[in-house]
Amino acid sequence: MLTSFIESLFCCLSSSNVVAPVESLEPSADGYEFVEVKPGRVLRVRHIIPERPLVEEPSTQGGLVSCKRKITVYRNGQLFIENLGAGLDRERASAELKRNGDAEANISVEVELTDERTAPTLSLPDAHTDSAKEGAEGGGDAQVNDQSLQPKHRRRKPKRTIIIDCERRVSACKGTHPDVALFFVHGVGGSLDIWGSQLDFFSRLGYEVIAPDLAGHGASSAPQVPAAYTFYALAEDIRIIFKRYAKKRNVLIGHSYGVSFCTFLAHEYPDQIHKMVMINGGGPTALEPSLCSIFNLPSCVLHCLSPLLSWSFLKAGFARQGSKEKQLLRDNNAFNISSLVLRAMMSGQYWPEGDEVYHAEITTPTLLVHGMHDKFVPVEEDQRMAEILLMAFLKVLEDGSHMVMMECPETVNTLLYEFLLWEPASPQPSKSTTKGRPETARAPDSARPVPDDRPSTARPASNTNS
């Protein structure tokens, strides 16, 4: 055991990347830079600024999206989301309720925070009336069911009430626009190299792309202190990188744990985040490390188990486990971190603020991409995320797993590109609606012009729960 501990310690020390002072490092020809986010804490960043032709100015102003949302949190853990400006759908539901004899319509979505698998349901007063009538016919239960005539949540005092009233324009992000930047954030065990296909694809289209290595990953420095890998420490690193390279319109693309950092930025800088993409990111729940996990074992034990962990990652992270997938892991430097960093990363995933209310406040248009064969993140979690976010489109890829951007690069690139080009319909006054009411945002349209080198087999993202 002592020998294993010495070997583990040597491995951790040798894996710490020795990085020269930032002032002495110049950007390389292929776009690699080193940024000192804190004294002694240096991150490798791939920053590609393509050679653009004559700059094109946006031809359209984009679509206007209006949102008025009321979120009520009760002390028993229930969350009620009410879309106050839902347009035609709300009017249709209100008219239906009035036809059934209800004088006051109140359309709300009831969400149970304590059970993540519970789907949002419409809270309709008619449902209580029907149950009361059935109880009256049953005799003895009539008195009990009479109490259900009044919705219980109306008698409780809310713990917290949030009103969201915003109006923002969402336009297409074309690569020739100098005010557009794409940020790619990887997850635990990855590196910026896992985005190689996406970085090359979008830089060729004229986009400015930025992809950092998290601390302890890739060629970034690896501090030997576990506190350096908590969620808040890593989120601060990403925030500094974002502020350094941010443009007027920024698009965040995150994978797995990296989705949480993108969500953090979208919540902190809503006016600067134009769109967001979540790839196998999981549900809108607060992060909390598991007490019963293999990653709680000492670093020396994890080092001895590293071949087993690498095999497990290959088995669960890819739909197929052939020589191609093994080569992808080696070429893209994935799951190649020291046992100390791996243990600290897993135990440092503590983010109590990132609950469903936190995600429900985000107004950024979001595309969710999920690999059907993902064994780390069930599809139900991404479905849950699509229900909570204000404007989200979920796309499930049947041939992909957790590392879907490496397994199906052409399909993922096409989905991302169509989402960048998508913009909601411009508000048009309608005879059946009040003056100035905007139309409901639509899903991305696959009929938009695309370059000749774009794959033609992928379909546009759609808002679906299947």
C-alpha cells in the first residue's frame, strides 16, 4: 500500500502541467493561449479568430420574444410556474374554462421539487369540482371531498415569489458577424480537445471560437489542493475567461458538468448570452456530491483502479466500444487526469443555488442535445430541463451516448449550426389578438440557407419530450 501511495503521489506530481509565466507566452499559430486567471493558476485556451471577408452587418433585427412569468415557491417544496403572457394558448385555455362554468381562469404549472420524476401538470379548478361531485355520490366521503373544492396551494403562504418580465431580441448568429463568439466548456475528465471537430467546423464558417481547459485538465495547471476544484472555484475561472473574450452576442456550448458553468453564466449575464446549448447536461437540480461513491476513496486507491475507471468510462460514455472509440479517447485526451484531480472534481460538485427555481429564471433560448444511449445521464433528466426552462428545444440522437459530439460530429455540428441561424418569428399584429401581442416563438427552421460543406442528413431541433 505504501508503494502504491508513492506511485500515486509521483503520478499526481508528474501530471501537474508546468506552465511558464503568462507574460512570456505568445499565442501559437493554431490558436492556443495561456491565461492566468489567478496567481499561479493558468488555463490553456484555444482561441481561433478566423480570417473574415468584408464584414456583413445583420440584415434583420431578429424576432422579439416577450416573457412574463410568475414563479411561486411554497414551504412544502412545491413550485408553481405561471406563464402570464402565453398568447393564444392561454386565451384558448381560458375560453375553455369559462365555457365549463369557471368564472376565473388561472393556468399554472405545478412542479414537485422533492420528486424530480414528476411531470408538470395543469392545475385546473374543474378537477376539484369533479372529485367533489364523485365524493357526494359516495356518501360518507362527501364531507372530506368538500374541502377539496378550494385548491390547497391558495391557502398556503408562499415562501418566495418571483416575477419575470422581460423582452429580448433573438437573431441569427452568422459567422461573418464580428460581434459573435462561441464558448465551448467540457466536463469532468475531458479537455478542450474533445471539441476538435466543432472548433474546426465553426472556425471554417467564420465564427470566433473559445475553448478552455478546466484546471487540472488538458494542458492547464493542476493545483494540488482539493479546494481548487470546487464548483465555485471552477465557475470563477470560466467567468474570467468569458469576460476576457466576450463579444456583444455570445453563445455557450457545454457538455456534462460544463453545462452547469454555462447555466451559471447565463444566469449572471443574461444580456450578454444570446443562446445556449446543453449536451447531456442532466436535470435542473442543485449539485451535491454523493456520500457513497467510489470517488470518495483515497487518491492512491483511485490510482490503482484507474484502468478499471477508464474501461468503465469507455463502456458508459460511448454507444459502441470498438477500436475507433478507444482511439478517440487517446487522440482527444479524454479521461486523462490524475487521481487527485478526479477525486477533488467529484467531491467538489456542490452548488445548492442551482435548483429548479434558478433554472426557471433563465430566459436564454436553449438547445438540449441528448445521446439516447447515455448511461450517465438519463433522457428523463433532459426532458425535465426542457420543461423547466422558458424557451428550450430538446433533440435526442439515437446513435449517440454521453460523448455524442465525438461519436456523431457531423450531426451535432449541423444541429448547432441550425440553432445558431434560427431566430423566432417577428411579432405580427393579429386580428384575433390584442394589438402589439407577439407571436409564440417557433422551433428552428431547417429551410434556412447553409454552406455546401454542411451535412444534409440532420434535422432541426424540436421541442419534444420523447
